[in-house]
Amino acid sequence: AAKVTLTTAGKTMELRAARHGHAHSKATKTSNSGATWSYDGPTTTLVVTLPAVVTAEGFTLDVGLACPSAGCGAADALLSGLRGAMSYTKKAKATLDEARLCPGESDTETGATQTLAATGSALSHEAITDANAFWTRVAGVPSLLSDAQAELGDMAVDDGASKWRQTRALALLGAAATGLA
């Protein structure tokens, strides 16, 4: 599991925590020292909040990462491009949602685009609760992105405005795929 330590004025504290829910799909861990950490999956951002510290005395914040089963060297490769992929996916889904065109919205036989768009929220939770599930989900993003692109490409649209939305969403997912490559 992830470990966060804080060193200030030569004193090191390990930040252990109980789980707490947090708005905006962020899971948060809080320590008895008042420091918290959370992972915001949609923006792929680790957030560490510290209690008041005197910065003139200096301090060190060490963040330990729970590595994927392939080793810590694989983490950079797995995370590279993920932020852009999540951002482009959100924009693609929003483009489709404005006209209620997102596959899986009203049927149960499709939904790769919706699943991809929900990946960030799932990562927020798994970063706190299950590091293995987190890394498995991150490793699956390229495949899920490919499935979403195929799903949108196969989508039948019958009017110009819908075709424009489909084309825009496909272009956004294409940009997401380029960033992951």
C-alpha cells in the first residue's frame, strides 16, 4: 500500500490513516498528525494536505508508491499519458452526452465509452483501497480506449449534427490514444 511520511525539523512521522469518503469521487486517508492524502483519478493527481508546518526549518515529504506487479519501473510507463487520456475521454463523452448519443446510455449491450469515462473515478477509490486493482485498471486503459473507439466508429447516426459529434468524439479519443502510445 502507499505510504506517506513527513519529516520536519529532523522528526519523521509516518502518515497512517483510516479511510474517509470525500466529495468529487476522491478517497482520502487521514493520519493522526492531521496530514491527509488522496488520489483524484479523473485528473490523475495525488493530493497531499499537510498541517501547518514551519517551512523556514525545512521539512521533507516522502511519498511511497505501491508499485504494480511488474515492478516500480513499470509505473512510469503505465501512467504516461493517463492524464491526457482521462481529459480527452471526458470531453468525448460530454460531446456525446449533449445529444444523448453515448453508447450504453440506453442499452446494455454497449458501454465501453462510458466505462472508460468512469475509469478515473474508479482509480480514485482503488488508489486508497486496492493497489493491485488500481494498477490492473491503469494497465487496461489502452485496451478499453481501443474498445471505445471501435464502439463509436460502429455507431449508426442519421443526421449531420450527430455525425459531427461522433467525429469529434472519435478525434478526442484518437488524441487520447496518441498520448498513451
